Amino acid sequence: MRMLLIDRRAWQEGLKRAAGQYGLIGPVKEKEFHSFRPLKPGEMPDLAFQNSRLSPKHVVYPQTEPMFAYTLDEAREDRHLLKEVRREIPPRAVVGIRPCDAKAFVLVRLNFDTPDVQDPYWLRAYEATTFIGLGCNAPCSSCFCTTAGCGPFHEEGLDLLLADLGEAFAAKVLTPKGEAFARTAGWTAEAPAGAQSAFQERARAAEGRITSFVQTDHLKSIPVNDLYNAPFWEEVSFSCINCGTCTYSCPTCWCFDIQDETRGKSGVRLRLWDSCMYPLFTLHGSGHNPRGTKLHRVRQRFMHKLKYFVEKYDRGIQCVGCGRCVRLCPVNIDIRRVCNMMNGFAVSGEACAIP
């Protein structure tokens, strides 16, 4: 692992050079929010942001993705035959992704890349992508990443990690993909000891600015049925309007639906983002719905992220502490409060009064 020093001029020139071999994706301000999208020729990513409103998970996992095409034309021998719509994905780089969003891809991969099943759509897109992270010098007030297995300068899931030093970037090379991107961009200057110290100082200072925390140490130990039947779910779900904002804004949510859309004699089978907050998500063909009330759906969301995931994969929670759901929920349901209630219930058998 080595560290580079990239001054502002070399930064812009390097991105222009890299654009010849990589499709560049970066944060761009649109009205009052930043979002990640492909950069136009000569366009630079706008790194003057805390975090984007929506995560860049759509880079690997599009909101709508064609999987197969088919025809209903009776005159054709291949009618009704599904043909894969193969999306060619040339090398691309996400520039300026926050460490929490990069870590989210690591968690999501556990679902799409298993010993038994590998999702080719997700994996092709992920493996074609280089992740250039930007450490958070000034985390949002709602961020709780340090207690969600992440942090403002977390390295997991990144190929390069940048620290903004003002007049230059210090860049930590983390993987061969990161090394290849730096070489393509012409970033070769080794960082002096002073820049390396500044990098570490920025990381420590950023962690010190995190003022929001969750407690997770007892989530695994409590029996599932006890937590499932805890008395606080009615209160937690009371204000929910099942809008799905929490799921669509979350970088670690992966629920999807598959639909066929036909026009004339041609059709396409699509994979689309879906949400466990919607009644139709679990509606059976028989008419039965095992999660027919919003209490069932809200409980499922939090139990999956904070209990089922922890047990299934024997690791931390399915959350990176980005705080998007906290900031965007229209009725102020707060995952930090719910997590602490669940963790406290594991200790006392009662819902802790967490403000």
C-alpha cells in the first residue's frame, strides 16, 4: 500500500487522461442536491458536498434493468423464446464516492454473489467498476458510520481513497485496480511524510466529529422470536406511511421485482427496484399477504437489517450509517432509535426509552 500526492492541476489533467480509458461517474450538483451520474467530456466531479441525496448504488444496480427480450410474433420460429439482453460494460470509475457507500457494495455483494448463485448482471457491473473514494472531512450530523462497521475514511470496498488537503489530494492506493487507475491518470508522485501525516490527521479529526451512535453488541444474542414479538413495534410503525423512501435511499437495500412489459408483438423482461414497504411486495397469488399491515412491513425492514442479516452472515448490521433514511423519512422514523431499542431489549427484555 502506498500513498500519492496529487495537486489540483494534476488532478484535473489526470481525470481528463483517464477518461480516455474509463467511463467516469461522479457527483454533480443538480438544483440543491448532488447526484452521481456519468461525467460529460471535460466535466469535473463536484467534490464540494457532504453526501449525495441518493447513493450511487444505481451504478452497479440500475433502478430499471432489461434482462431478456422476447417476441410474440407467430410468424417467427423463436417466438416466446427469451434472449438475454447483455449489457456491455466497459471499464468505468466512480470518482468521489464516500466510504460508506463503497462499504455498502461489500454488504450487498453477500446477496448477489453466493457460493450457490452468482448474479451475472450485478457482478459484471461491479467488476467493471473502480471506486475512487473521498474521505469525509465534515460528516453529516446524522451520520453514525463509526458504530455501523464503517467510518469517514473507511477503506473497505475502495480501490483508491482520497483525502482533501486543500491544495492537493493525498491518495492511498488500496488495490491493483486503484494502482491501474492512478497509472492511467499519471498520478505517480509519492506523498511526502507530511502529507501522510495530514491524511491520518484528517481521518482522526473526522471520526471525532461523529456525534451520533448506535448500540449493536447484543443484537445477535437475543432469540429471534423474542425480538419479533417485542412490544415496541406498534409504536415504531405508527407514523409510517409506507412510502418506501427509506428503502430507495438506502445503499444496502437490494429488493427487486421482475416484470414483463409487452408492446405490440415485442416484449422485455425487466428487473426493477422494489420495496418491502409496499403491500404488493409480499402479496401471494392466492390473495394471502404474510405482511398485510404496515407493522409487519416496518418490523421486517428493521429485523432484516439489524437481526436476520447479523445472524445469517455472522457479521455486523446491514447498514453503513450514512444517515440518509434519517434525513429523508417524511415522518421521522429513525433507524438509530430503533436499533438502540432492539439492542436494549436484548439486554433487559424491555424496550429502552431511547430519545
